Amino acid sequence: MSLLEDFQIQRMVEGPAFSIYVRGNCIGVVAGASQSSTGLMTEQGLSYLIWRDGAPYLAAKGVETPATPEQVETIRQFSQDLNTALCT
């Protein structure tokens, strides 16, 4: 069993420039050997976690909404797990 499977992460797309990984509603886009970005699928589409004036927001195309502590933790944990699975 691979580390991706251990973390319940699936590789959805593997290409020469980038790969896309998913778990639940989390998505990670990895370019080359480094993780480039992770986000969360929301009603507005793929949203990335950003911080503005110390507060977390989910930013999608043209829309920013406050992120809940649970959403912040979900993205953080997915990012950590994906990084661990790919770098080990």
C-alpha cells in the first residue's frame, strides 16, 4: 500500500507539467517535485485559503468568503498529508 492510499488521497491527473490529487473536497495541484497549491471545492468552485488582516478566507474566482476553523484545519491537514505522502 502506498502512502497516498494510507492518507486516502487519490491521484486524479498525472501530466508532464503537474499532477492533481484529491481527498474528499480537497484538491492539491503539484508541479514538478514541489507542492504548488491546495484548496477546497466549494459552491463557488475551487477555493484557496488566503489570509487577510489575520483572518482566513476562501478565495474563488472573484469571490472571497470567510473560512471556518474546520475548513482551515481540513486544508491544513490535507496539505500536510499530501506533502508527507509525496516527500517520503
